[in-house]
Amino acid sequence: MSISTTASPGHTGAGFWIRVIQNRLRLIAGRFLRSGFRSGWTLVYVSVANLIRRIQNKFLGARVECPCCGWEGYGFKYLDCGKFHVPNVECPVCRGHERHRMLHLFLTRRKPAFMDRPGRVLHFAPEKQIRSFIDQNPDLVPIGIDWDMTQYALRPGFNCDIHHLALPDHSFEGLYCIHVLEHVGSDYDAIKELYRVLKPGAEAVIMVPFMMHQTETEEYDGPDPEIFDHVRGYSPLDFKHRLAPFAYEEVTPASLLDPDEVVRFQIPDSQAIYLCRKTTQA
């Protein structure tokens, strides 16, 4: 399925593009002044790369596809990560990233058992890409949770600290914790809380962003505004040890997709899903 990305008439005039360029130049100047040359240059590079990508998507043939919304085009947009950039990340229509595409394919092809059962599912930092799957089961009640739920339109939900969840033991059939642990003070304490609130035999779907070049996880001095306020950079080599006391299965792109699908959907090796299971009453 292909979705048109043609701009509306109000977004094609000279005045519109002048404003776009002016806003972009202000952003670039502010980045150089605030964060230095390396970060400023990243924004310049990504701005130019995404302009080229926009032209490629308009005039060249489709090579990639977003499974979340069906868009097809030459390539996904580049992502600005402050001190570095990542190519082929964002869908220009639904704005889904690599993790959303991986999760969509995972939930389409081999979703966790709790998704087909009645009960409650805890959804940290709720994203619409996951919520759409949860809502397919009218007997599954999603509870959104984050330190600031005002930024989410999805309900029901409430504010809470992941280190100290105001929830009873053994009270949820499943949970989603996607790109959350890299933001919290103690991921070990957070994982213990996830384990505590799940019922015995219940499952947790966990993902974190990986720094693929690192041999071990790096703890930062504090939230890094250049990398979306991450407090640590995870290495794929040692993250699994942090999942104790869960039993877990690592779902990689290679274990879920054919090689041609990895290319078509642009799912890199960094997008691993950890399907974790609570095995005791504790």
C-alpha cells in the first residue's frame, strides 16, 4: 500500500518555504551557540540530508516500506541525535522510528500471549503504535504510566515514578517498557519494580536503544540533552545481565524477518526486543 505525501496548497508557496528556511537557520545558529561545533554540524548535516531525502522520495522509485502506516518511498528520514546522526530512521508520514517498525512486525507475527487474554496491561510512556494493538482486544485494559502523563493523549493513565510504582504486587498480565530505562536513575531498581507488579507467568516487552560500538554500558553524569536526555548508553553486550530476575527471549531482526524484509523495512541489528517472563511468586 502506498500513501501520498503531496503537500496541501497552503504548504507550497514561496512564503511558506522562506519561513521554513528561516526557522531552520535559527535552530542551527542556536545549536552552534548552545552545544558547540560538533552538535551544530550534526544539525546542518541532517537538515541537508533530509532535504535531499525529501527530493528522492518525490522523484525516485520506492525502495523501503513502513509497516506501521503503509508508506513506501526511496528512504526514511535521518535522525538528529546531537553529537551524531542515524540514517533511515523516521517515516515521513506516521513519524514511526525503527523500534516502532520492529514492534509492529513483532506484534503482527508473534505477539505475546497476554495480548489475546482479558486483563490489565501496563504501558510505560505510552506510544500510539503499541496502543493500537492493545485496543484490538476489548477485554485488555491498558494503563498508561509515566513521570508526566500530561504529554500523552492516551488514557487511562497516571503519573508515577518507575522506581517506586504505586501498584500492588502481581497485578498485571503484561507490560510494555519501550525506550524508557535509558532515562531512569537506576534501571536495576526499575526492572525489579516491573517484575514485582507482574503476575506469575506474565510477560514484559522491553526495548532500549543500543550504542552498537560500545563493549559495555556507559553511565553518564546526568541526563544528556544532546541524546534525548538519556542517562546511560547501553551496550548490546551487557544489557541482558540487567534483566534479572526475569527469564527472557531475545528477538532480533534476523530471528523475526527474512533478509529482504530487514532491508525493505530498514530494521537494523540494534532493534532487539526482549520478551521477559516472570517465573516466580516473588
